[in-house]
Amino acid sequence: MKNKLSITKFFLLFVGIVVFVTSCVKKDDYYKKDTNETSRKTTVQLTGASDIITFARDVKATNDTFILIDVRRYPNSQAELNQPLTVKLTKNSSLIDTYNTANGTGYIELPSNAYTLLSDISSVTFQPGEAVKEIKISVDQSKLDLSQQYALGFSIADPGTNAVAISSLKDGLYAIGVKNKYDGHYQVTGSMTDFANAGLTGAYPMDVFLITAGPNSVYMYDNAVGGAAHTILSGGSLSYYGSFGPQFDFDASDNVADVVNVYGQPAGNGRSAELDPSGANKFNADHSIDVKYWMNQPSVITPHRVSFDEHFKYLGPR
């Protein structure tokens, strides 16, 4: 998975700068030094803009409001800090396409009717003494398709009088995802049997993410592969089944009601997934999951090619 600035890291970074500005810190640590400090212009940047900034939000019955954009200024002197500064931001949808092309992702723009920015981004004003401005967003999750990956892009259009935008930190791409309660980081243990090839065995324990695919569905993202997959050992070497990635669908009682292949039922190579009803097939009180399922490939063997009996231990949010 791409390296991303998580909400936790983002929050800690914000807390750190607030403490930094308001507590007893040497002035030289705050004002970036160069050979002639007062000749340097005030710089403005979007925190975290060097990489995609990811928000994985819990499903909420009401609108979800949170800090989306963190804008910072670094003045060249105390006198500059004591002056107001107005920065203009603008929405930049092209950042989404650029990122998708570079990284093979499928982000789409968050629908305009699904969110409201709670500040005027065309006029972000730092009051005297302020170094950080936060832009909040309110998202109506009822208007979202949880199987989609949403994003918004913003750029610094005008850093303000006598200020410059740091080129590498003036464009920010913000991924906004909604996660259901099954979503998370898991360790998978268990067993598998390939009835067509005894040389293919389980690669347990596996490190995986279960990623929201719908209100009550998650698909398995195998971190060893870096995609929707299921790792195996082939003659003792790490491998995986091509065009096969299980998606687990839950019912209202937290039972695993179905397992399907995210690449199709069947995929182009004939592989599909099917729930084995003999398993516990349950999302448990400790946030773990027990599930048995098959990978079918009738062109190779019937009725089932591979049997999986697995326990997903919850490690925390992804």
C-alpha cells in the first residue's frame, strides 16, 4: 500500500505544532534560519501535501465533521508573525487524475452535494500571532457509495502579500474514505488445502487489511502482495493466486453471509469464491472473524479447488 499520512499521524503533527508555538521554545527553532533571515519571505504550505493525506472515517448516522486541510505559515520574524496574512486556496480536481495515473489508483472526486467546507477557502486569513489555520469539512455519508474511493484536491493559489508557497507543499490531495465496523488491520492464521496442487500451501500468519467495500462488506488487501489477493507458498516461496481476492459480506447479525471474488464471479481465469457453511462464519465480540470458504476453479478440479479455514485477529484500525 502507498505510504500515506494517517489521521493519527496528522493529528499528532498538529498537536505538536500547537505545543511548539505556544510553549517555551527557542525563537531560532521556530523561525527557520538562513544566512539572512529577515530577507527571507514568509512561506506558506499545506501540511502533509508531499503525499496523499488519507482519512478513513467511521460510518455515522449524522453528518461527519472533521479537520480536512491544515494551512501553515512560517514568518521570517516576530514582526511578520504579528501581521495578518490572507491566503487563497482553490479546488484542484486535476490532482486526482495525476495521482491515479502515477499510482494506478481509482480515486474519484467527492460529489459536491455530499460535502460542505466550513470556511471560505478563497480567503483564509491568519490573524496576528496565528501560524496555523484549519479548514473543516462536513460530509453527508448517506450520499456516498462505500465501495468507491473518494478524494478532493486543493492548491495554494495565492500565498498572500510578501509570502511564497513552498512548491512541493502547495498542492494537497485528500482521500476521504468511510469504513464500516469490519474494516481494519488483521493477522490471519488458519489452514488451506489446494486439492489440485499439494505443492501450494498456506503462508500463515498473513498481514492483511480488510477494506470497506460497502455498508456490510469488506475485501481482503494482502500486505505481502500489495493488493486484493491471498498469499500462498509455492514450494516454500511466497506466491499468490492470480485474479483471486476474497470479499466478505455480513448480515444484520454479523454472520458472514457470503464470500465472493473481487475480480468477478468468476474472474477471467474461472476462479470464484464460495462460503463453506460448515464454518463458524462470524464476526466476534472481540472484533475477530472466523470464516471458512472455498476458491472454485471448475476448469481445473470440481467441486472446489481450495479450502480455507481462517481466523482474522483484529490488530487495530488500518
